[in-house]
Amino acid sequence: MIGDQYSWGLLVVLGSAVIGFTALSLEKDDLHRLLLVDLVEIASIGIIALIGTDLAEALILPGLVVGIAEILALSQIYLMKEDLQDRPVRIPAIEVLQESPAPLILSTILIVYGIILSGFTGGAVAGLGALFFIAARSRSEDLHLLELASGLSWVLWIAAFFVFMFLPEYWYLALMGAAVGILIKVITKMSLMGVMWEAEP
Amino acid sequence: MIIQRISRFISNFENLMPIFAAACAVLAGIAILSLPFVYTEDQLYPKNIDRESPLDPYDRGGPPFTQADIVLQYPENSPTAGFVTAYLTPFSWALANTTLHTGTTIVGHPGGILDEILYNTRGLDTVVETTILFIAFAIASYIFRKGSP
Amino acid sequence: MTPEFLVGLFLIIAGTLAVVFPRPKTYLVRLINLEIPAWGILLLMLSYDETLALITYGGVSALTVFILVRVLQKREGA
Amino acid sequence: MIGAGGSPLRYLEFGDIVIYFSPYTLALFLLALVFTVLVIASKPERQLDIAFGADAFTTKDIGLSEMRFRRFMAIACGLASMGAMVTGDVFDFCLFTSLVGICNVGIVAAVKSRHVQGAAFQYGLVALAGTVPLFGGAAIVAATTGTLSLIELSSTLLPAVPLVVKGFLVLGVMGEGMAPFYAAKAEMFRAPGAPYVIMCSLSSLLIFLRVIEVVLQM
């Protein structure tokens, strides 16, 4: 069943890639280029999704993470290159965001659901919650502490990986370590983004 | 003469992205012309969907703490593959017994087919990928901090 | 072919065109139009029952918007 | 199996991802290893500005934190290219390659010069766009043959990988850092700090040599 529609799906996704790349080759403005690169990333996720097995899903997650990580680094390089680093960012002047408990409730829901999910997806969901909270509350957190937490959780995750490979009989321990490690790692990375908003009070 | 002009065009790094994008567009166009591609039906980690199961899109079989059958490339390299898939935490076991609609939430927990692939059989992928995340954030936060001394 | 699959494919193509030819051509319009092909991909994943990838994609695309809006604000802001 | 790079001497298993050392990949691996050790051991050069007409020169001042950061990136880049040299899985190879790409961006992005930063941004854009043919190619390989392992792919029983998909992989690797996109790196070479900048070009040379073996194997 997947085989019948594979080529049709590929036709459309590759077609969108052709259009996106053509636009990219004609674009002159740097920020527009960044947005268009984001567009062609979508096409690559589409090609992976068309495999349609569990493997496809396991390949989509790394693909997504690579994309967002590089976009973050590039946006920062762009700001430095254009000398826009020191400009203040204002929180969108929406009343809901500033005075009400709405961000608190929303981020709590996201963080709780993310921790229940745990693992990779949970990290992204909970991280979104944390990011939303920090960005809305215009609070500056300690960058070093977050980086330390993320580094430690990375070590936890690597240790779990080696348990899986060399001491397979302790798979249960390794599973818990990996799931928690990657959860903390992704959350802290996403919160770092929130800190970078550095909104003026 | 022409080579000189080409090399001068290439050596301006502003023109780098257009050249690469054009090459990608041409190659994707050729790929479209060479469709259809074969789709091999016996894939690794295939899906089987059981709409009646409480683990709905991710029910890959087996009671907890027994080894489930999953199709991997080198079964001899991962002797414990299949245990992770079948494992349910007590919380998710309770969820599975109450409702039919939390399959994805349950599989998001430690345990489940994706954890099997991401952590166990294809763990090296995830190591590399978290490293990419780490490096990219290191670049971003280094530049960010340099801007505000 | 399920309806989700077909609608997803249609949204991908339509969204790509919307991003490539935004009107008016500003950064913000492009950014908003980027949501259309993203929805197409979400429907594509739904048709293959890839729900965890779907949730992750939802989270990640929201984060991308955060990052890009930050850049836009710095650029457009005084 | 007898691949394009000779028959493997030794396997190292990580679940489904099997790392193998054939004479070809082993040679590339050792090259990357030696250079990474060099980067760890060596002291960075100082760039000199010579004032014309006078018998004087000034040393460009580079901050300690910048040097440390770039050294960290160069070591990470070396490790990533070592991984890319020996991995026996197409998708894993793609991930290692994009890690090399982002490390290269990091090495130059830390430099405080407007011109170098512009080059780093453009190169970063290409590296990001390069992941599209790279991951897309790997995904099509998985769909058409049903496997990602290079050892399986070298057998003749599987359906052939379409030629254009091999092109995707090569183009993706080019995007992550190889000629003709190499020209931009000449701009990057204005960045001071010799061993780190050389790491950029060496790593892209190595991944390009490896992708040839990968493509021939399929």
C-alpha cells in the first residue's frame, strides 16, 4: 500500500524542493534566504516521512533537530554580521502575554505533558513550555547553570548508550537513563533560546 | 577567458548560495524525471496497525518483559532488542487499561518502538545528533555572550 | 490513498508557492506562509500514523518561529 | 564483502550501525586522527601585519576565549571526520557529515571580522541547504533498497539505487564543504589561527574522499 503512493508523494515533495531551490537561487536578501532554507528543510522531512515505517520516524527526529540547531546558530551569526546584537527585543504587546496568568498555565501544561511523554518528543514539548514561560516573563536566567545541566545530561545519555552496547542485560537502567538524559538535555537547550530573548522589562 | 570569468564569479561568496541552490534544483528536477522509484516492501522496522489496541499506532506486540519480534538489520548485535518495545511503565500500564486513546502518550514514555530504535539499535545516530545540537548551541551562545560583555 | 495524504500533498505544493511568491513580499508574510507547507507535512505524517514525529514537528516548528521572530524584531525594531 | 575500499579488516558493532575498517577507510581515519592530535598539541600561529615603508610589524591580538572556542570546534571537527571516515551506515554518515559542516561554520564564525562573518553566514546557509539532498538521498536509499547498511548495500541482490540518488549524496557532501564551494573558504582563510582553519579544508577533503567510496559501494 505504501509502495503505490510512494512515487506520487515523491513527485510532489521533490517538486516543492525544485520550486524552493529555484527561489533560493534567485533571492538576494540574506534573511529571505534563511526563510527559504527553512522551506526546503520541510521538503527533506517530507522525503523521509514517505518511507512510512518506524524507521522513518526515527530518522525524522534527528533531521528536525539538525535543522533547528543550525537555524539557531545561523540566526545568531546573522545578527552579529548585521550588528543587530545589542538591539532590545520587545515582548509582543499583547495583554494576555504580559499581565495575565495565561503564559504560566500554558507553559505548565506543556511542561507537564512533556515530562509525561519524556524522551525526545517530551523534551521538545516541555522545552517549548519553558521557552514560552521565560520569554513571556522577561526574566534573565543563569546561562552557565543551564549549560552545565545540559552537559551533564548529555554525559548521562552517552553512558546509557554504552550500557546498551556493552552490558545489554542492564537494558532497563540504560533505557531510563537515556530517556531522562535526553529529556533534560532538550529542555535546557530550548530554555537557552528563551534566555536569548533578553526582553527588556 | 571563460574560466577566468567563472572563477571570478565563484570566488565571490555572495554567489555561493545561488550556485548551490541551482545545482540542487537541477538535480531534484532530474530525480522527478527519473520517477517512479522502486519501493522495496520488506523494510526494516515495519509497521502493523491494530486500531483496537490501547497502544494504537504503536502496538508492536508482546506482553511486558518478554521479547517482541522486530525486524532489524543485525539481530545478533542487539540481543536485548524487543524488550524495550514491550516494556510499559506502571503509569502507562494504568493509562493503557483505562482508555483507548493515549497510545502516542504511552509510547512517548521510556519504552516503545522509537526508544528501541533511537537508543538501542541505532543509538549512534542519536549520539551524533545530540552532538550537532550541542555544537550549534555552543556557537550560538558563544556569539550571544560575545555581544554583551 | 487516504484523504489526509492527498490534502497534505496539496498543502505542500500550495504552501511552497505561497512562500515563494508572498504578497506583499515582507519577512513576516513569508514567515506566516511557512506554516502552510508545515501543515501539509503534518497531514502527511498523520496519514502514515507517525504521531510522535508529528508532535515533535509541531514543537520544533513553533521553536523555529520563536527564533525567526526574534531575528525579525531585532531587525525591524529601532 | 569486498567493497570499493578493499575488504574490511575489522568490524565494530553498535547495534544496527556497524563501523568497519577497510584499508581505504582506515587510511583516511588515521589521517584524521593524526591531524586532530596535531590540533590538540599545537600552539596557534599569530598573524603579523607588516607596515610598508617602515621596519615595523604588529601582531594581531586574538582573545584567549576566541582561541579556546575555535580550538574546541577544531577538535570536534576532527572527531566528526574520524567518525564519518569509518561509519558503515548511510544515515549515520550523513549525520557525521553535517556535524563536520556545522563545526566548520563554528571555527570561522568566532572571528571578529565583518568580512569573515559574512563568509561564515553564506557558508552556513549552504551547509544547512546541503542537509536537504543529504538526508533526502539517505531516505530514498532506505526506501528503494530497504536497508541503510553499507555492507548490505554492497551485495548485488538488492534493487539498484537510482543514479540520481547517488548524485544527491555527493551534492550534499559538497554543500557541507567542498569545491567549487571551496572558493568561499579562501575568504575564510583570512581568519587568523593556522591549524584550526586548515582543519576546515582537511575535513572537507576527507569527507569528499569518503563519499566516493560510499557511492561506489551502492
